Amino acid sequence: MPLDIAEPSPFLRRWGGFVAVSFALGLGFATSSLPTPLYPVYQDQWHLLPSELTYIYALYMVGVLFALLFFGRLSDTLGRYAVVCLSLVMITGGLIMSGAASSINTLFVARIIIGFANGLLTTAGTLALADAHPRKDRRVASIVTSASIALGVGIGPLLGGLLAQTGFAPLRLSYFVIAALALGNLYLTWRCRHKLRQQAGPRARLSISPKLALPSAQTRTPFLLASIAAFLMFSTGSLLASLIPSFLYDLLPWQGPAVPGVAFLIMALAASTTQFSQRNLPAVKGLAIGLATLIMFLIAVSIGVISGSIIAFTACMILAGVGQGLCFMTATMIAAQSADDHRRSANMATFFAIAYIGGTVPVIVVGQLADIWGMTTAILVFCALAAVAVCGLVYQVLRLMRAQVGI
């Protein structure tokens, strides 16, 4: 008797939904960082200005921010399964459009689509993992969410760089390979639809109005410090992702897009290792250490840009991973602890809005300055200003730690 293709195996019936969503989260964040090692190739073949490289990254962040602000509750209306599937379809379409792009404007549109899809997937996928776990274990779901995101961010540039290193359609191949994986992920999600449709709680009415609010005066200070830390963390991260690959591209005897791909894998592994090993560190102390590490990262970037030293850039990627991983984990914890119980969603939406703005506006400004002053000067000016801002924030965080305001 032929096997019914619509009837999943016992493993898929029990674990398939959890595996499908875990893979989807990793795949989504792989697409977020996939073009990073390709920026120097785009710059060479399409004759792009530094500012245009920053637009590729920043417009992705705009798509994510738009989805989180206006459609963050879509899965409460349509269901987790429907939104995860919609996200995978949009990611696939955005990847195909990216691979077929022959102009920067087409790539801009594709990155906005992928960013919007990942914004939807971040919310729906995180909730779906908890619902799809056979024992509804939210702690395991949270750990797997963080691991999937961290691995995706690291594997995306590595895969993109290695495929581009082959020399075969370097601006197309990696997008089409990931698009094929997204289609396979969509099929797996469909096979496990019965498990994923078992959503806890009633469906809510559709609402796309953003709900932003600061917490009450008693906890507003730690919340704002955490939000500013996330802003600065995303600012430094966006600079690293959009402009630094051009410096890494020709540093080693083994040249090409695989070099920044490996570098960003090192950063992702450093971030995930730090988050896992320091998960019990007090939040305010962890934030101070993470910010101090970001200052060292900015110094390493400056030394690397001036000297072209691969040792400095290696230290830069490790420090970036440790600093960003620690800052984002602890800043999110502080923001969540500071949020008001009756408007937690609005408070956290405000936190993430401030964070993602940090990944757009500053890096665009740096790109514009690079067009005028040159990339080296623009990056050094950014590093100096960012280091001053982070030092000021460290001072305020240390004051908070001494005062122990509600943390």
C-alpha cells in the first residue's frame, strides 16, 4: 500500500512542528546576514557608493521595524501557522528577487520584503515554538529560539561567502540556494500543520495600530538606559555588517567573500557562547561589562581600519560578538523587568523600536559621510563618537548598579 504523503510519521507528529519553526527562525536570520560578504562584490560589479551599501542593510532593518510596530500581533489574529507560512513565502520571494536583481533598486525592495517577513517571523515563530513543543516547555523553546537565531546569523554570511567564493554567479547562487531551503522548510511546515494549528488562547481582532509607551516613573530610568544601550549596540553592529566587509575582503592571501563570511561566523559563535555562559549574570552588571566590551571593539575597529591588521580585525569580531551578545541579552532583560504589567507589550515595542532605529539612522549617516570623506575617515569618526557615547552610558549604568534601582 503506498504511503500517504499527507500523513506525517510519528516523529513528525510529535516533534515536526517544533523542528520546522526552529529551522524557519534560523533560516530567517540567515537571510538577514546573507548579503554581508557580498557587499564588496556588489561594490565592485555595480560600482556602488559606501552610502548605497548602508542602504542595503538599513532598509532590511526598516522592514523588520515596520513589521514589529504595525503587525507584531498578526499571529494573534491569523494564527501562528499561517504567519510562519506567510513569512516563509515572503522570504522565498525576497530571495528570488535578490538573486535576479540587476540593479540596486530591485535589491532595496527585496531587502525590505525580507526584513518585513523576518519581523513577522520573529514574533510568530517565538510563540509557535512554545506552542509546538510536545511538553509546552517554554524554557526549552526560549533556549532553542536564541540558538536558532545565533546560528542563523553566523551561518548566513558563511554560506553566502563560500558559495560566492566558487566564482559561479556570486551575486545569485547563494540567494537561490537559500530560497530552495526556504521552500523545503515551507513544505515541512505544511506537513506539520496539524501540530502548529493547535494554538493556545482565543484569536484576537486584527489591529495594526502601534502601541508605544514608556514605563512608569519608578522604572523609567533603567528602561531608558537599556533602550539606549540597545540603540548603540545596533548602531555598532550595523556599521560592522555594512561597511567593514570591504576592509576584510582583501586582507588574507585567500581572498574573496569567504573571508568576511568566516569572520562573521566567529562573531556569531562568540555572541551565542557569551549568552549561554553568562545567562545567570546580574543584568545591570552584565550590561556594564557588555558596554565596556563594545568600547574595546570600537578601539579594535579603529586600529584595524588604520593598520589593516588581520589580528586587530579578528579581535574586533570576537569583541563584537561578546559585547553585542551580552548587551542585547541584558538590555532586553532590564527592559522586560522594568515594563509595567498592564502595558508590557507597548513598553517592549518601544524598546525594540529604539533598538532598530539604532540599526538604521546612524549607519546611513556614516555612509553619507563616507561618500564625502572616504570610508576610513567616516568609520574613525563614528568609532570616536560612539566610544564617547558608550563611555557616558557606562557611567550611568554603574550609577544604576550602585543605586540598585529595582534590578
